[in-house]
Amino acid sequence: MSRVYKLNPDGTTTRMKRKHSLNEERDLQCILEQNLDLIPGDQIDPLYGVDRRWPVDQFRLDER
């Protein structure tokens, strides 16, 4: 498992404790609402999806 560290004001690092989420989608939404700078707006193409066609990276067929 990878570990996450935070950078302290004095330049040292502190390992963050793992926290399990009961509702990951809700928790992530709350974090994004409170930290809009985490959403890379400069990487979003405003015209992407305008014609309602979406790129398909991979097809998966049901083999029933």
C-alpha cells in the first residue's frame, strides 16, 4: 500500500493516518465542494460532449 505524507511548514513531512470512508462518493463530493481548486478547470474542454458523442476507450461484451 502506498502512503500519503503532508508537508509541514518547517519542511519536514508527517505520515497521514488512514481513514476509511463509509460513503466514499459523498465524502469526495464534500471535499470537492470545499476545495474547488482540486478540480482542474484548465484541463476541461468546454466543447467536449457538446454533440452528445463520447469517446469509447474499450468495449466489453457480455458473454452470456
